Amino acid sequence: MGYKQSIIRGAIFILAAELVLTMNGVIIRLASDGLPNEMIVFFRNAFGLLTLMPIFVREGTAIIHTQKLHLHLVRGFCGVTAMYSLFFVLSNLELANAMLLKSTIPIFIPLVAFTWLKERISVMARLAIAIGFCGVFLILEPGTDFDWIMLVGLFSSAVASVSMVTIRKLSATEPAVRTVLYFAIIASLISVIPLTWAWKTPTSGEWLLLIGVGISSTIVQLLTTRGYASAPASQVGIFSYSSVIFGALIGWLFWKELWDINSFIGAIFITAAGFLSVRNRDKTVSVND
């Protein structure tokens, strides 16, 4: 009974995280109507760093002592690049498709891990990759006048997968709080540079939207952490695809966006691929442990 309750609790946290993530996408889209993408990315990172300052104050400079600075730099650069790309996609593509493209990250992770870490790609992972790219093929609709912004979405997921594999490599020696703190610092430093040419003084309403992006991003991280701490990823990981459903509903309610049949079938393929990837990763961890 306790195990079932933990799965239910984990599922609720993941569903809540994906709902807030979708609303975060709505806020980003609204903010982008009057503000450049560079500013939205910076303030998302700046607010994230601000929320971590109490940890830095409590732990002192010892928390940033590391022998893996090069990996933190890779993680930070890839993470910020993925963020710029994703925010651009959220601002310019249908909300459901933006969320769907974000959900292709698990398809890329085994490919990156194989290329970089020489990890073997299991039969299940190969099947997941094949199914996932069939879904991507349907969404992109090659041979038609497809939206090139979708390619930016795929690029965002590919770069994000490099960031996640870097986290896996860092986790062997680095505490999670140090990895999170380094990302916040590096991301804030990188994203402050474009402000020299992209700054625009926000209105009071735009300030509220920027604060909303920072707060909602932090809430997503907290809820996701609680969700995967409550139950195994193989049991609750499938609920992370609820953002696609939330995106479709909210996109229809606010902007009258409608999916075509290819996007609908592609969503089924990508969700199935993600589910197989999560189960495969969970089993791999169990065997390695």
C-alpha cells in the first residue's frame, strides 16, 4: 500500500510540475511579445541564481571548489544554448508542438552517451530511438512547407541531452547542489552578455512576467525533484509527457491552436519512445548498482 501511495504521490508531483512548465511556456510567450528572447533567458537564470544564494551563504566558498570545472562549463554552455533555443521555440511555435519537441530529449540521450561515454545502446533503447524519430518524421512532415522553427526545437533537445549526459558524468564526483549552483552562475554570466545589445527597459507588466518566468521555473525544478524522489522514474516518468496534453489544451483555449493528424500520431510515437527510454535507463541503473 505504501509503495502504491508513493507512486501516486510521485505522479501528482510530476503532473503538477508539467502543468507549471506549460504555464511557464505561456508566460514566456506573453513576455516575448514585448521583450527580446535574450532578456527572458537572462532573468530566468538570474532569478534561479537568486533562489540559490541562501545555500551559497550557508555553505561558503567551499561549495564551489571543484576539479571538474571543464565539465561544469560544458554543462553551463549547453544548458544555456538549449534554453535560448527552447524559449525561441515557445515564443514562435504552437504550444503543444513546442512541448512535444521538448519531450524528444530522452531519444537523444542514448546517442550522446554512446558517442561520448561509449555506453552500449541496448535493444530497447534502439527501439525507442527508432520509434521516436518516426514520431519526429511525422511532425516535421518532410516534403511539405514545414516550419523550420521545429528544427530549432530539435536542436534544443539535442543540446539539452548533452547537458544531461554531462550531469550524469559530474554526478560521479560532484554533489548535486554544486552542479546546480555552477549552472546557475555560468548561465547567468553567459546570458548577461547579450544584454549589452538587447536590453529594453520592461514595463511594470513585463517585470511581472519576468518574475513569473523565474518563479515558475524554480517551482518546476522543486516539483520534479519531489516527484522522482517519491517513486522510480520507470513508474512515474510517463507522466512527464502530460505537458504535451496541457500544451494542446492551453494552446487551443488561448490561441485556438489545433493539431493536425500527423502531430497527433507523432505525439503517440514520441511518448512511447520516451516511456521505453525511461524504463530502459531505470533497468540499466539497477543492473549497474
